[in-house]
Amino acid sequence: MNTIIQKFLSESQNAHNPHDPTSITLESIISKICELAHNGMGFTLPNPLVGALLVKDHKIIGRGFHRQRGMPHAEVEAIQDALNSGHTTDGAILFCTLEPCCHTSKLTPPCTKLIIDSQISGVVVGTLDPNPLVSGKGISFLKSQGIDVYVCEGALEEQCRQLNPLFNFHIVERFPYICLKWAQTLDGQLSLPPTPNEKNQNSSTRQYLSSEASLIDVHRDRKYFQNIFISGQTLRNDNPRLDCRFFDPRYTPNKFVFTELFNFENFQYEVFSNTPPEKLFFIVVENKNLSDSNKKKFDKNLLKLKELNVQIRHYVHSETKPFDLYGVFQDLYEENFVSFYVEPGERLRKLFFEKHVIQNQPIVKHCKIYVAPIWADQNALTSSTQNKIPNEGDVLRFSPFDSVDSIQRFCESWSYKSIGPDILYNVAFKKIT
């Protein structure tokens, strides 16, 4: 450990008073900068969440976090906060969750230059940049300029690294982080039969399968991901808002609708009224073998989408040119769409699993399955099942996992926990090679 930082941490540990909220240790500072980083959740991708503190004479003099892509980085904010508060930064120690950048991006200058210009004497880094082309270069540059640098290890490093699983994945894999989420009944159904709407007997409303606690959890995830992805079938059947109103109504994610388009009768859906056109995307899949009548519907609906000024990505496939879902996400990644929260219907879910399992294209990284204590098929109820609580066997009620062996083959890990009256399964997929 370097001299200046070693002295500071030793003095902080010796002077630490657990009853004094202003008393600081390395552990408490790492916790604070991780908390700061979370303030940017939902706004920074494709950039990471980053938090920073500036400490001088054992007092915190500046705080910062990365607020949004294109805005100042956390280190810059912390330094500016100190200056705005009347402090000088010479001789201070900067603590940041992620290695400071040393390269100039399209939107922001390198943080290392400001650190040097501010005469900061030491930098404590939570974790290295995961990009193998960049990792360690910021630290090496700071050291070359005479600045002491310490990189956290063990639990503290892991705490900082776990701030950004989506960022870490897309930087290393050069592919979006894709999470599939759905709710299902105990007998494996994704929906219940529609019930008559009391306000209009000619219409129907679809019932939520999962509980309010599960809905809040879903809306929290929606904010964490850069993009939400659904099928046209889900849009027509459920007319979802695709917002985060149960967690943070201020946030509007990008919304993607994957559709063959010809089967739309109208476009009177919530997403058109609650989403800016620049954040609403239609992945339009055109089959060259459409019948004449369906081709006319397709062309008419495509023209309507263009009139609505939404973003359109048009893909054409045929018998000789199969549709490539993996290729679609590769294209989207090149446009800086780096994480997708997919809420599929039955057909879209099957398409994802076919690509991942049957065609060995590792397209899915994570699944979240909310199992509600409900039976869709009332005829399946017996005295032994009507009060059944979801358990680990229920995770097998979805394709392609029809056995424990298949779970072990395709899943890196899986776990489950109670969330309200529901059971939430978290399934992490292996990278298939």
C-alpha cells in the first residue's frame, strides 16, 4: 500500500469512533460511494454507475456520482462539489468505485487530467475498469504522475464490482445483457382467462398474476435496465404502460416492440401516449412470403408507424433467409443499446429459448420467473393442490427446463425466494460454447 494512503487509512482506523457518524474508515467510505453511485440508476447506461468522495484532513469535502451519460463523471462532480463548498483540493484523497478514465470519449474529457490538475495526492479505487483494453491504464497514468493509488481487494472490491453487472457484461461480451421476466401460475400458464369488464361488457380485462410486491420488484428492474422489450402480441393483449410507476414514475425507459406488424388492427395503445417517439422502437419483422392480404395490412401499418414518428428497425426474412434474433441484438448493441428487460409472451419466450438452447446462441443471460399461488386450470385442482405453495419444482414448468438435468446443463445458478405470496426464481444462464 502506498505511503500517503497507508498513513491516512491507519490514522482513520485508529481514530474511528463507531458512535460518531462523521468518523470514517475505508469500509464506511466504500459503502458511502456505492450508495452515491446508486443515485444514477437507470440514467447512466451504456456507462456504469459510479460514486466518488473527496476526503481531506479526515473530513469529507466533496461528493459526486455519475448522473447521466454525457454528464460529468463522479470524480469530476466530487472535485467540483468541494470547490463549490469553499474547499481546496490539494493534498486530498479521492475515493471512487471505478478506476478513473484516462481516455477522451465523445462526450466527456478524461478524469485523470482533472485529478492531476487538482493536486490530489492519492486515489483509492474500488475496482478496475472491466474493459480489457482500458483496465489498469488510468491507474498507471496516475502513478506515472506521482499520485498514490490503492485498489481495493476482497469484499470491498466485490462490493464495487457488483454495482454494475449489466455494464460489466456488455463491456466484456460485446453483446447486450438480456433478462427474460415473466409471471406464471402453478400449472405453468402465463395468463388467466380474461374476465368481463364491469364498465364495458363487450370488452375484457386481463388479470395480473403476480402480487403487488412482485409488481414493485418488476418496476424496480425496469428502471435498472436501459430498455424494455415486448412482443406485438403482448402489446395487443395487455396494452401495458411499460413504465416504472410503482417504483420511480419519473423514469421512462426505451421501449421496444417486436412484431410482424400485419396483425395490428389499430394503434390505440398506452405506449403511444406515454412515451416520447424517440424512446419508442418497433422491431418490424417482415416475412417475404406473406399472403397478398397480409402484405397490404403490413404496408398500411408500417406507413402508420412512420406517421407516428416512432423508431423503426425493419428486418426481412424468407425461407432462404431465416430470421436471426441474435443478429438483431448484435445490431442494437452497435447502437449502444446494451441491456434489455424482456417481458415475453409464449411465442417470444419460445423464440429466445430456441436461439439459446437449440441453436447454441447464448442470447439470454438471466431469467426472473414469478410463480403465483394460482391455478389457471381449475380442473387441475384437488384437495392436495388447492392450497399448494410454490416450490423449487415449479421452476421446471417452463421450456426448455423439463428436468433437473437440463437446469444443470444450461444454468450457471438458480435460486428462489418468497416475494409477497409469490415465489421468485432467479436463473442465471451459462455461456454456451
